[in-house]
Amino acid sequence: MKEKTKHAVDERKQLEEKLNRVTKEKQSMDKKISQLTSKVNRIAAELKDEKEINKCLRQNQALWQQKLSIADKALKEVREMKEKEITELQEQVRDLMFYFDAKDKLKDVPNVSSQEIQEGQIVIGEASGTSAETTKHRKKKH
């Protein structure tokens, strides 16, 4: 009986020691679980924030692409208007140059009446004083 009691006491001590070790391990594991859970929660919150930022950036990108498209169209229209205006101004300059050139030539022609000029019945031959640059300029424009 003493032996059984001694054996039972020894077995109980071993079980208590094992229980203490298991309890300490459980506490250690609970602490690790708690740390990992808080880490997972923090990472999940960061992921949510990153997704929200990504969503906002995509929206901003789409908005800026629209603005860029509108600006490109406006720039194209302005360029076209500018080119048209430049062309019109070049034509006006050419017409003015022709007018002044004709006026100078008519001044040099004797016996020309204003009625002949108005009716357009005058014929002028090429004068010897015509500059080569003016002739070249007229050829390029026609």
C-alpha cells in the first residue's frame, strides 16, 4: 500500500510538473497568438488603407486623363485657329504687296487715266526696275 501510495504520489508530482510545463507553454502560445493576431489586424488595416489609396489614385488618374484629353483637344483647336489666322494674314500681306507693287508700277506709266485704272483696261509690261525678291515672293505664293 505504501508502495502504491508512493508510486501514486510520484506519478502525481510528475503530472503536476507536466501540467505546469503545459500551462507555461499554453501561456507562451497565448501570448504569441495575441501578438500575431494584433499583427494580422494591423496588416489588414494597412491593406484596407492601401486599397483605398489605390482606388483614389485610379480615380484621380482617370480624372487627369480626361483633363488631358480635353486640354489636347483645346490645344489642337487653338493650333488650327492660329494656323488659319497665319494663312489669312499671309494672304493679306501678299495682297497688300501686290497692291503696292501695282501702285508703284502705275505711277511710272505715263498717260494712264484714272478711268482706265478703274475699268481695268490697262496693260502693263514688266518694268526693268522690278526686284527679283518681289517676283520670287509672288511665285511662291501662287
